[in-house]
Amino acid sequence: MDRELTNRCLAGTRPSPRKREAGYTLIELSAAMGIFTIFIAVFLVAVVGVSRGTTTARNTAESSSSALIVFQNLDRQVRYADSINFPGAGGSGARYIEFRTPAANSATGVAICTQWRFVPGDERVESRSWNNVSGAALPAWTNKVNGITDLGGVGYPFSMIPAAPGQSTQQQLRLTLESGDAAIGGETSIDSVFVARNSSVLSPSNIDVNNDGNSDNPVCRPTGSRP
């Protein structure tokens, strides 16, 4: 009897199993961190994609606007020209082209010379105009657009297509231009031909007999006009 009581007492005082402590195991913590890392990576990829798309769209809009400015100006000016010189390169390295608007088609009643140039080092296109009279002072250049890509080549971005029997009866100015930043996308290219409606095979600057790339009888050549 005493032994049974003793056993019961001992059984009553036996400590209960230790309860599991609250918290995460190392495996659970590693899994949670992995999932969170994947989420952050997906989020960052989405943010970068949106940012890149916005930048590309802005660059496209800017480069398109630049190309449109040049196009509209040349289209308005060249159409009335009676003679276009072959393009050339000045001592500064700028590539230029020039044409003459006759007095009959000039708003001032005086023949006008217009010159456009591309400055490769500054990636910009500029223009200037002056009265085609003896002793005329050359005006300062007016900046038209910036961010023009230099594709190289003789005369880029200008070229003159001479009038020729059986082909074009009028001289044409061709503009091949690329603007924008290719590294971030959204660049714009333009390749347009403008017709000088008052020109012909008889235009003085149309002839290049020795094929040196220059007009044999250029128009608009006052001293110091080579950019």
C-alpha cells in the first residue's frame, strides 16, 4: 500500500513535456527571404521597364520635333529657289549647302541667298540668309535643331540632285538626317527631297563638268561665306 502511494505521488510530481517555443525556424526564414527577394526583383524590373519606355517616348517626341522643324523650313525655302549649289565642307569642318531665291519670289523684292550648315562636333543644324547684293554683310547663324547624329559622308546631311535631260527638269535638295539618341531608343530618321521650282538645267550652279563635287558657277559666294 505504501509503495502504491509512493508511486502515485511520484507520478503526480513528474514534470510535463516541454512545450514548443514560439518563432521561425532557419528554413522558414530562408524561404520567406527568398520569396521577398523575388518580389523585389519583379518590382524593380517593372519600374525599369516603365522608366525606359517613358524615356524612349520622350526621346522620340523630341527627335521627331527636331526633324520636323528642319523639314518645314527647307520645304518653305527651297521650293522658290532658282539655283542650288552642290554641298561642300568649310574650313571649320561644317558641311553646308546654299541656294538662291530670285527677287521675283522674295518677300523683299531682292534676291535672297540662304545657307544651311551641319556642325558635326556640336551635333546641330543652323541657317542664315542675306540679300544677294554686292557688299552684303553676312548675318549670324540661327540655330535650328540640336542632337543631330553624324552619319558621316560627303556633304551629310545635304546633297544636291542636278537637273538633267530625261530625268528631273529641276534641281532638287535632298536631306538625309537622323536625330535622337540610339542608346536609349526613339531616334528619328528623315529622308526627303525638296524641289527648286524655279530652277532648271540652265541654272548656273547646275553644272559640274570636272566632277569635283562643286558647282562650276556657284551662286551666293560673298567673301567669307564658307562656314
